[in-house]
Amino acid sequence: MSRTITIRYTNFRECPNCDGRGDDGSSWRPLECKRCKGHGKLVTDVELQDSARGILPRSAYDFNALGEVFLLDFEEDEEIEVIRPADL
Ligand SMILES: [Zn+2]
């Protein structure tokens, strides 16, 4: 059985750049908000469940407001399947 890490987004905040709309609010050809990439919300907290170590400490990973998660201190050659949420 291979090791898996499951990512869950556990907290969001409304994108302050577009007030949660996801675009600039233009009635004609609204432009996608550059900050949230059209999602209307920003990720403020994530939880990573490692099949080998359980819930990972915050020091084991980093993430940004778009929900991209970066694993820290993991061996490059380790076979880990990362399961990401389908969408924000
Ligand atoms: Zn936005």
C-alpha cells in the first residue's frame, strides 16, 4: 500500500480584491480576478492527512492563498501520492 497525503482546505476568507465575485464586476466581459483566479475566495488554512504520520504539523508544509500546497522536508525519491481537493 503506497503512502498518501490527502489535502483538505479547512478555512477560507472572501477575496478582498473582488469582494468574492471572482471577477472585476464589469457588466461587459468581466475580467477574472487576478488575486483569487476567479474563485472568489482565498485559502487561509489547510489540513494534511499523511497515511504514515497522521495529521502533519504546520512545519511540514507550506501553502498559498490559491490552495497550492508545498511539502517540506520530504525525500524526493519517496513514493507519495498527493490527493488534492477537486476545487476550492
Ligand atoms: Zn478575487
